[in-house]
Amino acid sequence: MKKASIRGTGMYVPPHVVTNRDLEKMMDTSDEWIRQRTGIKQRYWINEDCGASDLGAEAARMALDNAGWQAEDLDFIIFATLSPDIMFPGSGCLMAGKLGLNKTPVLDIRQQCTGFLYGLATADSYIKSGLANRVLLVGGEVHSSGLDKTTRGRDVTVIFGDGAAAVCLEGVDTDDNVGLLASALHADGNHADSLMTELPASRLMQRIPPGLPFDDPRYYPVMDGPAIFKKAVRMLPKVTHEALEKANISLDEIDLVVPHQANKRINEAYGQFMKLDPSKIFHNIEKYGNTTAASIPLALHEAMAQERVGKSGDTVLFLGLGAGLTWGASIYRFF
């Protein structure tokens, strides 16, 4: 059976660094307050007009180069984002054009913080079924242009950063117990209003109000932070055990946990609950903030660059929870 093998990874963040001290000048907040509650010290924001597809294309070029591929070698592209360049068409099509492609099929997915988990399961299924053999999976976000940078929006604004990351996946014939060992994915729309951006919205008859539309707070993301935190620390251990059972392995066989970088305190609480050595959980949120769909593949790229993981037999647990609500876990073993 063909199994999906990671052939190359890449990442890109815009050059403009925004520190917590910079945010103090925009709103009533403090470096200490942000670090204590989230673990974030800085993030990267765009300072010129560009979209998720632009960042995604840069990350994709690096991943393709690391895989030794050309863009024309791709059979399929999956692009995950909650911050598309424009309402439609999807950012995946825009990115494919920037890569010089004019016929490669593209799928855009909107699973937010779990976009990489859903995308990895989809890519693996395409490869196993024979529908594709070389797949590019990209997560890209430009949050900064859609944040409320006043005190009203500080609880959300301080968390998010811009960035993109990409993974090249190729089908390999093998009977070994490698590749994507298991995926456990879930969603519960009953809690959608815990983390959402309401406007623009097709469900409203008058989509653009008179006057300046951005005065309406519904154009900006809102989050019930305590509710999301409680849901995460309860559901992430459960979905971890579900994925381990599906893969028929124990937690001791996991070499590194690469979680979604939503909040360092969530990931630390998860590690304590699971009784994990802190060194087995990868963190980089202090540098990038929450880059949503780019978060897990960006962390994977850095973990591999640091040689924390990537050798044959190394086993990684990916997991995350976010808007939707969606949550999940995936287990991958390197070839």
C-alpha cells in the first residue's frame, strides 16, 4: 500500500516583527500580561499589501526546494486558511497561479486551527486511493489586517500572528508501519460562537451596513477565552488517547508532541495532565503567536530543522483545537 511520506517542509513569515512592547503603544495592555497568559513575546505582521496566498507561495517554494521538486511535479494542492486573500475564489487557486501552475487541482479547507490535521488526513487519503501521488499541503494566514487593534479587541489581537508553512507529501509503496498511523478528527458547531468572526456574512440580508462598516465590531474576531481553554484541556487528552488506540501504540512511543500553538498555557496544562516530560512538547508560540492553520506545520518545520524529530522511526503526535469548534490528533512516523 502507498503511504504518505514527508519529503520536504518550508515556512515563511513577513519581515515585520511586532513585540508586546509595540502593542502597549496601541492598546491598554502590557508585556507582562501577555506573556503570563499566553507565553507570547512577539509575532510577525505584514506591513504591506499581501494575502495568505503570498505567504503560502513563499513557504511552498521552500518546501518544494527541500523536497527536490518542481511545482509542475504536484498532483494536488491543499490550502488551509481562515483568512483568505479575498472572499472568493480561494487562496489555494491564487497561490497555485503564483507558483506558475495553470491546471493542478486545488482544494481550500476552512478548519482553522486544525486545518493541518484535516489537510494531512485528506492528503493521505488521496495518496492511498491513487488519486494523487505528490501533494502539497499549505497553511497560510494573514490575521493582522483583520484585527481590532484597540483596547476593545486586545484579548484577541495580542494572540495572533501572520505566517505560512508547507509540507510536501509523496506516496511510497511500503508494508512498514510508517507514515500517517492514525487520525482522530472532530467538530461541534454548537460552540461556534466561542471563537468566530461574524461579518461579512451570507446569512444577513443587509451584508454591508451604511456608513463605515468597520465600526461594527462584528467585523473583528471575538473569543470566549476561558471557554476555549477549558474545552482544549478537556478534549485534547481525550483525542490523544483515541489516536493512540487507533494507531495501536502507547504514549511512550511518541518522540515529540507538536501541538497547535494557540496558547502556551494550554499546551503546558495538556503536558501536565498527560504526565509528559516538558521536553517532549514543542513550543514556538513565543516567537510567532498563533498562526492558526500555519501553526502546526511551522512548528514541524522548526522541530525538524533543530533535529528534534525527522529520523527514520521518529514518531510525532500532532494535535489541536480551535474555531468550529474543531479538534483532532494525528500520529505520523517518519520513513
